[in-house]
Amino acid sequence: MVDDFGSEKIETDGPIEGQQEKDAIADAIARGAQTAPEDQSRSTLHTGELQEGAVLNKPGQRGAAHFSEEPLRLEAQEVIAQTRRDPNIIETDAAPSEEQTAPVSAPLPQNDRGAIAPQNTVYPARNESGQADRFEDVSPANFRAAPVTAPSEITSNLAEDTRNTPEDDNETNHAPDGLTLSDTTVSEQQAGAVIGRLTVQDLNQNDTHSYTVSDDRFEVVDGALKLKDGIALDHEAAAQVDVEVTVTDAAGSAYTESFMINVTDTNDAVTGLTLETQTVAENARGAVVGQLTVADQDVADTHSYTVSDDRFEVVDGALKLKDGIALDHEAAAQVDVEVTVTDAAGSAYTESFMINVTDTNDAVTGLTLETQTVAENARGAVVGQLTVADQDVADTHS
């Protein structure tokens, strides 16, 4: 197995013998990693095999120190022989001096996850009598199994490494960088209708947002774009409406997006009905009163009609008397009728009209004589009173 630095992890397969070896190892771990300047000339001492005193990683436990007993002891003899041939390596029969054992404080490089990888680390090596007589350079540059840093240093560095965490994204304000609308269609004549829900793209997931809309007929309520109460759109007036929505986060950073709202056509109920003329001459059988005009935004809609007075009908949009039917001014100078128009969707509208019946000359239709008897020899006697049958009561006769 390979650790985070590409070093081989090896577990011991037996206990370390000798109390002095155990004491020296425990002392090295307690002091932490000792550093010394790197000397490339010493690289010939390392063949990639385990050296005595090397600290090895146990899989799953960063910083745990384990030792392979037999390879260390065998390598010690070779190291001692090399030491005597190489003047650059400290060689002494005495215990290490303060200068050799004193830790060197130096910044420790980190890998891309923040774990520490020392460049030069020295550990005690033992002579044949079990005494520590020098320090071996087992830095990663010279030794395949990378040494570990003291657990206290690892803990300190890992505690300080908070790069690229979600907390950082939330602590640093990010301006909104996107805004979408779940639906861009609304039916006409729907007052206060909801168009769709707005979604803000913002790396600050817990940020709060406020909205403004370029068209004051619209508003945003609880994240939804809608028409204000009592406001409706009209397909016939505009089949599409362009609006700009601006979202602003808690820090004042804003983002604006444009949306085209499609206004779908629905049936528009009839809103009015007018009659071109409201006068008809008496005695005119089947006379046309006037042309009806329907107020309907659906200009292509079709309409049907009913009239409250069954003497009337609507033919080709004109209100008229039925064939053979005439009005009589003397009977009624005005006639009230109600006309109801219904569109193709069944929406109806009713309007009342007062029909004025104009007076025309009525021909005399009869003449009666009150008495038809006169005495003889009565010069200039009155026979009887004549009565003229004429609907024009104010008419004169000769």
C-alpha cells in the first residue's frame, strides 16, 4: 500500500527487542521529527530499502510509528560501514550531542490536502551495542518510505487547513449569477395569476434575496413571479410581454434576467351590444329596426341571438319585425325589447332597447251614419251624424 506522499506503508511482523531500542524509539517520537539540512551526497547511503530507525506508516492511522525489527538491525551494520567510509556522515561512539539532537524549527511543506511532508528528517540509528551513535537522513528524497511528522504537528496543521470548504463559500459573498423562471405562460383575463417560480443561482446557499420587476403590473411573492391582485393581461392587446427581473442578495450584489411572458388566448365574453337605430314606422310589416353590433374582443367569434318580444327576430345581425308583423303607433308609441347575444363558448350578454313606433297616416277604414231617416217636406232636415273610421284620431276629413 502507498500513503498520501507515494511512500510505501509497512507493518511490523514482530515486537522490537531490547529495552534500549524501545527507549530510543519512544524518545525520538516524543521529540517529534528532527530536521537537518539536506545533503545530496549522502543519497548513496540509501537504496530504497528500509533503514534502521525509519518511522513507517500503519495503514489507516496517519502518524502512527511502527518498526520492522529485522531489516533495521541488518541495515545498521551496513550503515556503520558506510559511515566510516563517508566523512559527511556524523560518526561517534558517544551519545548524540545537543546540536545533533536539538530540533530544527523550519516550515514544513504540505501536500494538496494539507498533510505535512518534511523534506529532511533524522532519526537515531544504533550501533551493535544498542546505543544511538548517529542520526540517519531518511527524508523522502533519499528514502522510499516517507517518515511521518509528530502527531501534535499533524493535528496543528490539519486544524489550520480550511481551504476550499463549504463554510468558506458561505462566508465569502458570491453575487447571484443566474435566474430562471419555471414557466413563462399565463392565460389572459386571469387577474393576479402566478406565472412561475423563480430560482436563483447563488453559491451562498443560505443567502437571502429580494426582487424588482421592470413592469409594475408584476410582482414577486415568496419567490414566484405573478400579476398583482386585480391585474390581468389581454392576448388581443399583446400576445407577448417582456419583463426584466432583478435579484439582489443580502450583500447588495444584483443580477438581472429578461423573460418573455406568453399570453395565451382564451374566450372573451361579450361585453356590449348596440342597436344602430331604434325607430320603426307603424304599419310597416316585417320592417327592419336596426343593425346590432356586438362588443367582443374575440373578433372571429360567432354569435346567436334571442329577443324577448316574439314579434321580433334577428336576421344577419339585424333586429327586425317578423314577416307579416307591423307595429301600431296608436296602440303603443314605444315598445321595449331585450336582445340576448351568446358567443360560441356559451358566454351571453343581454341588452334592453326601447323601440320608437312612428306615426303614419292611417287610411279611413269606415264611415257610419247615426240615423238614416228623414221626414218628408222637411226642408234642410238633418238625416244623421257621420262617423269616420280612421286610426288617425287627429286627422281631418272632408
